[in-house]
Amino acid sequence: AQSPDSFKKMMLVWDTGASFGLTPFRQDFIDYVEVELPVKDTKINKVIGVGTAIFKFRNDKQETIYLPCIAYHLPSADVRLFSPQTYHQMHDGSSTVNADQVVMNLHRQRIVIPVERSGCNLAVIRNASVSKREKEQIGYHFKSRLSLSGLTKLDAFATVPWEPHSSIITSPETTEIEYEHYAQICCPAVG
């Protein structure tokens, strides 16, 4: 079981080997579909859900930005994972891996993620969790990413018509477009 403050403190690993993101926390999701998928590593674990998770990053100007990530919900996980290749396939942009940092080049944004050389030797984002209050303020700005992931059978919104903006990354310019889209839909809140 996770300790009460592990939601805030658990790191997010920028993982080029991850097909999708991974998190032990249901609270990371803004949309969610229950599934049962066995995962075999050293023991058999069960993914119990999949959806769009939101994680907090800082750009190179130290401004907070939020990135959506298709993620599996695996309660037994002891780390969060962010899949950069899945993110870039859905939202464009590119990343460069250097010896001491990873640079994500997004539409009008640049994120520099340090490699923690002592200990894990991985690109790690600290304080990546998004609070309930932050989600209430920004969550409705994000369209479900399940349909973009090829997991359309799991996406409750897959049949809702949607014309994406030429730049899929959520930014102040696209926020209004996504808001207008979801303002037309009445459904139960997730969370």
C-alpha cells in the first residue's frame, strides 16, 4: 500500500522503453476506463485501468505546464512512468537525450529534465503530481487521449465528433477549442 504522501512525492521517470505511461495512483487520471490486464515481470501484477493521466512539468523558463499521457493504472507500481515516444506520436515535437539531461522540444515549449546521475541514473521529474485543485482548474482543458492512442474501444468519447486544432498540444490557444468541444457534452465527472 502507498503511504499517504507518496502521491505527492513519487517521482515520474521519463522512460523511452515504456509503451504507455504507468502510475499506481487513480488520482493521476482525468479520464479512466477499468480493465483487467495481467502484467508479468518478476511476478504477475494486474493493470486495473487505463486513461489519460496529467503530469506537471516545468519548462525552461520555470513555468508550470501540464502534459497528458496515456497511462496504465497498476496499483502495485513503485514509480510513475512517462512514455515520451507515445507523447510525441500523439502531440508531435521531439526529444533529445544527452549525458546529463533530456530536452523535450514541444510546440512553443521546451522542457529540460535532468538525469539523476547519483542513484538511479534516469531522467526524473520531481513534483509531477497534479493536485485535485489543479485538476479542477485545468482538467477540462484536455480532450481524452485514448482515441489518439489506438485504444478507441476503451474511449467513451471515441464517437464524439472532434476536429483537432493544427497543434494538438494543449496550450492557451487550443484550450478554448477543447473547452468549447467539452462544453457540449454532459457526463458524470471522473475522480
